[in-house]
Amino acid sequence: MSLTLTGAVLAAYLLGAIPFGLLLTKVLSNRDPREHGSGNIGATNAMRTGGKLAGALTLLADIIKGVIPVALAIYAGLSELWIGVVAAATFIGHLFPVYLRFKGGKGVATMLGVMLPWQPLVAVIGLLLWFVLMKLSHYVSLASILAALALPLLVGLTGGSIPALIVGMLIASLVTLKHASNIKRLLDGTEPTTAQDRKAQP
């Protein structure tokens, strides 16, 4: 691995690791999302903790930080393998950020971000699938888990490369792992619905 590629992967990780949910929620509401709701720094808990604006800006920022490194890797003409490594590094940065002692978000928005420039059809179908599942179930977490699990299948059905398929499998596994507490609450019947999320906003 050349120094240039090493630097690109490291930069992708460090960008992915920026905890926008924490930063934006603190700026907009002076509250720490890690101390409220699910304790997660992602868009859903940022909304619960800091309100709709904090949630919306976190969602946008977490998508964009996924888009930028992968788009630059594609623009630079890197191989599919290295685009996949950059995508994986960005995603892992969000889940395990060095800035927060490796305790990060659950990766759904950043999953969309890394796929948008690389596998745009997969990203669009996955987003639509998430939206339909969320509307039918009224659970953001369930929609997120199922959309992530569908990711490798969507890559395969749309003719994605082997690196894209491997990254899709990695993302699906990590998103599911990060939602372990949500899965437990879903099984227990204690997971908040979208209606409860709206009521919980400050």
C-alpha cells in the first residue's frame, strides 16, 4: 500500500469519525445526546435530544461525510478494491470514532452516504425501502436494520462489484450489531415508535 493510499484511507476514517450529532446537538441545544434517549450520537437521538433542526443537520452531515471520501476516491480513479477500502474506513470511522473512545453512531446515514456516489441505484432503492418499512412499522430502528440487511442483496441484484458486495456485507453486519439494544427492545415491546419520538422532542 503506497503512502498516498494509506493517507486516503486514514483521512476517510478521520472524516467518518467526526461526531456531528454530538457537536450539532451541543451547539443547538447545549445538551449531550449521549446523556439522553438511547445515548446514541446519530440523527434520531440528536432529534430526540436537541430537536428537529439538530436531527436534520446531523442526518445531512452524516450522509455528506460518507459521500465525500468515496466520491474523491472515484474521481481519483482508484480501483473498485480501493474505493471499497475507503468506503469501509469512512463507515467504520463513524461507528468507532477515535475522538470519542471508539463509541460512535449506528451508521445508517453514513451507510447511505458511502453508497450514493459508488452504488447510486442501490442507495436510492435502499432509501426507498427504509422509508416504506419505517412507515409500515413505525420503528426507525427496524427499518434501518432491514434496509441494511438488504444492502448486499441489492448490490448483487444491480450487478455491483465484488468489493461493493463485500462492503455491503460488512455494513449490514455492523449496522445489525450496533442495533443489538434496539433488537432487544423490539422483542420486549419497549422500542419507541416514530410517534413517541415526536412527543419526546424538546
